[in-house]
Amino acid sequence: MNATVLSAINEQINSEFESSYAYLAMAAFCEAQKFLGAARWLRLQSEEERQHGMKLFDFVLARDGAVDLKALDQPKASFGSLPAVFEQALKHEQSVTQRINKLYELCFREKAFAEMTELQWFLTEQVEEEKTAREIVAKFRLVGDDPAAILDMDRDLGSRAVAAAAAQA
Ligand SMILES: [Fe+2]
Ligand SMILES: [Fe+2]
């Protein structure tokens, strides 16, 4: 595996684990505010991001590359409100999409064909992740600060289904 590509994929493993950590911090914030549905949604999202990290971890090992786990940045722990958490989640996913695009571009330049194929899964996943976050944000914007509607939203978020492991997708 090309050293530049390997290093960039190791960075992406770190980024996925940082995403997992960021969502975990959001889950803690929501649970502390007793928004238990949102907290459940965010815990599941945190787990999905961990699986994204593991998918690349397994890929690097399968390509006989060296996994290089790095330190995680401390995630943002405090948010103004429940809707603000999801505004933050949407912004986060948009920045992740840019990262994945850059990584894909690097692999393209380096003619890292197997890596491009692996990353196609992530490009598709980002479309879904942004779409989901955008829909939740749109609903929060619609309901404004109506407490009854916010409680409904929290309950809806709590009904999120547990996704199949990314590594098996
Ligand atoms: Fe991810
Ligand atoms: Fe994500």
C-alpha cells in the first residue's frame, strides 16, 4: 500500500473514531437533559461511526498495511439546546463528506484502485448521513421552541432502528 494513501486512511480511521466520540458527547448532553429518545439516537450513531472506523481498520490490515491509531480530540460537550445538537451533527457530517471527497481524490491521484473501491462505500454512506441529519434539522426548524412538538421529536428519534454492522454492509 502506497505510504501517502496509508497515512491518509489512518487519519480517516482517527476521524471516524472522533466522530464516534463527538456523537457520544452529544448523547451524554441529551441524556442529562432527559431527552432520552435523542440520546438513544445519538448513541446508535456513535456506534455506527465506530463501525466506520473498524471497517477501515480491517481494510488496512487486509491490505497488509500498518494500523496507526492516534489520540482523539476532546469532543464538544455542551450545546445550547436539543435542536442545536442536531444542527451541529449536520455541520459535522458535511465536513466529513468533504474529508472523504479529499481522501477519494488522493486515492485517484495515487492510482490506489482498491482503496477507491473501499471508499465508494463511504461516499454513499455520507449521502445517507447528510440526508438523515438534514431531515432532522428541518423538522426541528419547523417546530421551533414548541415544547410539545419537541417532546414528539424526541420520542420519534428514540424509535431509530439499530443498523446492521457497517463492516457487513
Ligand atoms: Fe462515519
Ligand atoms: Fe457520520
